[in-house]
Amino acid sequence: QVQFVESGGGLVQAGGSLRLSCAASGRTFSKYAMGWFRQAPGKEREFVAAIRRTGGTTDYGDSVKGRFTISRDNAKNTVYLQMNSLIPEDTAVYYCNAVNPIVPSNPIFGSWGQGTQVTVSS
């Protein structure tokens, strides 16, 4: 089992940027494709982005394409989400998880971290 700790959220004005980090425990981090998800109040959890084990291939949800960039540092057991041109609709709690490399919108582990809150004001 791998555990995740998300950080980097905050309050930002529309048009601003934030960089989220997800630190994973364990020595198996590099074996997994990793993904970011988000959940807004009253809504289901939504796939945001995913990156394969070596970082060579990425996927994005339609709502964030061209604005968000996912990356990873296997030496630091960390995955990042650079968020630019933020809009109020990006307001949510953001989570990371290992994902299925064939279907990257499918998280692997049922246990989630505490997430990090992102709030975008208009």
C-alpha cells in the first residue's frame, strides 16, 4: 500500500497559478502511473491528469487541457500539478492516487489522502 500527502493548495484569484505536490510513501512509487483528481462540493470526484511511470506520457481531463501540467520526480517520490490560468470552476479539493496505466482515470488504491483545497476567486 502506498500513502499520499497532498500540499500546495490555497486561495488564488482567477487567472492565477498554483503548484500542487503529492508525496508518496514507500519504495514502489516509481512502479505506478500517478494521477490527480478533484472533488468540488456536491459533485463526484473528477479525473484531472495522469502521468506514466517514467513521465513520458500524460493525460488530461478536457476541462484542464492546455492549462494544467502534471510531472513527477521519482527520486523524490513526488508528483506535481502545475495549474495556470485558474478559473472559479477549478475550486475543489485535489487528491492524488496511483492509476491504471491503461485507463488512467481509474485510481488503484481505495484509500485517499486528506487532499489539498484549491479555491479560485472571481
